Amino acid sequence: MYGRSQSFVASYILDLAFAASKTQHKTFETVGDEDTRWLTAHQDDVAELYVRVGERLDSSRSFLFVSFVSFVSLVSLLPIASLLSSLSFVSFLSFLPFLPILSFLSFLFLLSFLSFLSLLFLLFFISILFFLTSLRPGPACAGQVFLAANPQTERLRDILDAVTRVSGCKGYKLVKAEEPYDKAWVSTLNARPSLGAALAGWYPKKMSLVDGMDVYWSSYLASKEQKK
């Protein structure tokens, strides 16, 4: 991962090139193999993938919560609506033989509550439908392993050539990795970060190391100035 201070790219390459640029021979050594290719990713692109996956998980949980609340609310209102409708119907029957005006008002009252009750039943069944839909198996992002990386691997030689150009060095020398950690660092990894695009609509936006080396080297120098 690149795009931040104290990254492994800075420790293994940029720091060495910066130190060599201050010497007369202007040549630096770094561990590597001729055929090493890296999967790289800018830290901002990695952060965006985390946010996209997190938002999809949260939206699914929020949908489940809202559906459950609406379901419980409608169930609790049904007895109240039924009671009011029954009272209005009784009032309608009691006033019908005696007071036509009150009977008419009672009839309107009954009609309004019956309409309200019908609407409540409609919302009740819609809420059940949404609630059952939200109880489907977890979202597609849950339990998945996302690889945040640029679509194409970058050749270590190309990265070192770009660093040599922007740093003002004359060249570099590859040293065979001896320690297990160094061997892991220079090992080639071939993979495709297609899951982030398929499930979260994520695509890297930052330039690769080779293409954006002028910008990244300037940022590296600026970070060293801030530390002084």
C-alpha cells in the first residue's frame, strides 16, 4: 500500500533513493528479484472500499430495523382501531331510531374509521411483506474477503526505474533477499480485485505507483520537510 508516510514502499525504496541522491555515486541498493511483480493499492482507494462495504451492511441492517418497527407499530394499532370501530358502530345503532342528525354523524364517524381500518390492514400486509423480505440471508458483502488493489500488477523494475528518474539517482542494484520477511516482500502476487467492483461498485481512482511517481515523490519530500 502506498500514499502515506512510513509505508513499506517508502522504507524499502524511497528512503534508500533519497539517501543515495545526497551522495556522489547516487546509486542505491534494495532487495528484489528480476521478475517481481506487485499488487499495489493507494490508501485512499483502500479506505473507500471499506466505506462502501460498510455502508451496504449498515443499510441492510437499517432496512431490517425499520421494517420490524413498522410491523410492531401496526400490530399494536390494530386493537385500538377495532375498538373505536366497534364503539362507533354501537353509537350508530343507538342513535338511529331517535336522532337522525346524530345518526348521520355517527355514520360518517363509522365510515371514516372503517376506511382507516382498511388502510391499516393494507399497511399491515405491506409491512409483513417488507419484513419478510428483509429476513432473507445476509447481504452479499457479509462474510466476503475483499482485495483492495489496482487492476494490474506493477513490475518492481518499473517502479525502481521511476524512482531513479524522479530522485535524480543514477541507478540501483538489486540485492537477493535473505530474510524470510524480505523474501515475502519481493514475492510476486497475482490476483484480481474484482469482488469489490461486483458487489460494492468500487474501482481504484488513484494513479498507480509508476504512473504517479512524480506526484508521490513530491509528496514524500514534503512529508520529510514536515518532520524537520
